[in-house]
Amino acid sequence: AALLTDSGRARMQALGILTPEVGRPARPLCRPCLDWSERRPHLAGALGAAICRHALEQGWLRRQAGTRALDITPKGRIGLKQAFGITLAPG
């Protein structure tokens, strides 16, 4: 099971990711999910989709043509670190 903490909720609201529409979804707000291709866990549900949408809108991610795969942009390396404290390995 996954749970959004009070501090996580505040951060998502401050970033504009957690809006009233996302906060009252028809599907679960957040839940863990195992990626089918890489076999790694990720955040699913309305919050996971909202974070992905935000990252695409900010130019942090871009879609690979013809696939569901995403690339992290140079701008994304900075944005993900600033917003979430995520530091990615060079690559």
C-alpha cells in the first residue's frame, strides 16, 4: 500500500501537482505498481499520473516517439533535483 504523507501532500500542492481534481480521483490517489518492462516499482494512481503530466509540461521529461518510454531532459535533471531532491547518475 502507498500513502501520501502530510508533508508530501503539502509539497505536491506547492508544486501545483496535487489539485482538487487530482485529490478526488475516480481511481486511487496513489498505489505502488511494478513496471512491466523494467520490473521496478513506481508510483501509480492519480498522483503518479499528475506527477508525470507535470514533468512533461515542465519539459523535464519527453516521450520517445512511438513508445511509452520517457527520457529525462537536462532541464529535468535540474527540476527533479529542485522539486524532489532526486539526483540522477550521469548518463
